[in-house]
Amino acid sequence: MYTSARPFEWAVFVAVVIGVMVIDIALLGKRGRHMSFREAVVRSLFNVAVGLLFGVFVWLRLGQELAASYLVAYLVEESLSVDNLFVFLIIFSYFKLSDSRQHRVLAWGVAGAMIMRAIFIFAGAALLHRFHWLTYGFGAFLIFTGLKLAFRKGEDSVNPEDNIALKLARRFLRTTEEYHGDHFTVVKDGVRYATPLFLVLVVIEVTDLLFAVDSVPAVLAVSRDVFVVYTSNIMAILGLRALYFVLAGMMNRFHHLGTGLALILIFIGAKMAFVDFVPIPTLVSLAVIVAVLAGSIVLSLLRPPDGDAGAASPRK
């Protein structure tokens, strides 16, 4: 695996992550605390600012090329996260979770995502380093995923009951029928039971694992430097909790974003598949991604959907 970062750069990254998490706990540590839409927007902007400032740090320490790669990977992961959070919104609505329970599940979900992404990224980078031909397979997979996302039907939906992890958890775990506050488990008559909140966490973690199958190859298409890939991924993930509540407040506004994300996946897949034939400079990739994202958002605002029919639908 290749990385140009030294222990100092990794130490700074860990310090930033811990700092953001401490601030998050300090502001949202109280159970039952409600996050307003305005606060969610402010906190999302703060997390984006931290992510971009870390990009400046990468530029100062590792140079312009890696900083540009970091920014592209960060934008790709942040963009895909928006689509993924729509699925989380459906899952939480299905299980009728209160705000405090959503906070708790998202906090543990983010922690689990950090661990899973580390495994996926380091394993993927090692495989690509050892077996270069996998690059073409990853690229083709991203193109296929982008086409599937582009041609999905508006009525597509996610049914949490179809989640295989939920079915297995209900089959092999002792579970209660009712929630017990914000607890994942509860002891009754000397026996420990999983609460429905734990089942929701299982669904969220497995769902994020499936999302990683898309996002990790996408960021590996941008750079093979594991420091750039992993830090950009985690910086985007850190702000998911606040971003979720922003999207919950304006779910139907960015109905063309799904098409934009599909175009980005197709572009990144093509970049990866044809890297040995038509190499695309990182700055060009950055310009394309920014233009597609901005265009899909502006188009969504200029052409609002009729009712809910044109709202962005989550992918399966």
C-alpha cells in the first residue's frame, strides 16, 4: 500500500477527528436533545469547513496534487453520502424513532462506518497495488452502478423488513417488542434482550456496509494514496449526523441530485477504467464533479418537483 504521509500527518488527522467528536459529544451529548434545522445547517457547515481546512493542511504538507486528490475524494464521498442518508431517513421513519434515538443510532453508525471504511480502503488499496487489472473491474462496476442509479424508477423504495441482517437478528437474538428509552439492550428476569433500537442499528450498519461497496472504489479511483483516501472518507463521514437532519428538513428539494450522483459515478468509473489509455488530470476531475453537483442543485431549485413525485428516491 502506498502513502506519502508520515506519522506527523496521521497524528494531526487523529487529533482533528477526536476534536470534532469531542465537540459533537459536548453539543449533543444530552439524551433527548433536539437538533433544529438551523442548528443542523450550522453544524454541517462547520464540518464541511473542517474537512476543507484539512485539505489545506494536506496541501501545505504533501503538495498541490495530493491536496486536489483529497478534495475530489472528499466531494465524491460527501455527494454519495447525501443519497445514502435518504435511505437512513426511510429506515428511521419506518421504525418511528424519536430525535434522541436517531442521534444515538447515527453516532454508533458513524463509529462503525469509520472502522468498516478502514478495512475496505486498506484492503482495496492493497489489492489494486498487487493486481492492477482490478482497476478495470472497479471502473466497470462504478459505471454499472451509475447507470443503475440514473435509470432507477421514482417509485423505487427501501423496505427495512427485506433487510437480511434484520431477519437474522430477529431469528437468533432475544428481542423485546417495545423500546426501552435509548438503550440497545435491556435485562429482564436476569436475561439480556436486544431492543428494537439495536435492530435499527444493525440495519444501519449493514446498509452502510453496502454503500461502502460503491463509495470505496469511487475514492480509490481518485487516488491510491491511502492517507488521502481514508482521511477524505472519514472527514466526510464525521458530518453525517448533522447533515442527516438537514436533509430531513428539506428531503424533496434536491430531486435532481440523484441524476448528478449517477453522472459522477459514471465519470469516476470511466476515469478508473481508462486510466492507462486516457488519463484525466485531478484538477479536471475536480472541475467536472463541482460542475455536476452545482448544476444538479441549481436545476433542482429552479425546477421544483410537482408534489412528491419528483423527489429524490433512495437507491436500493
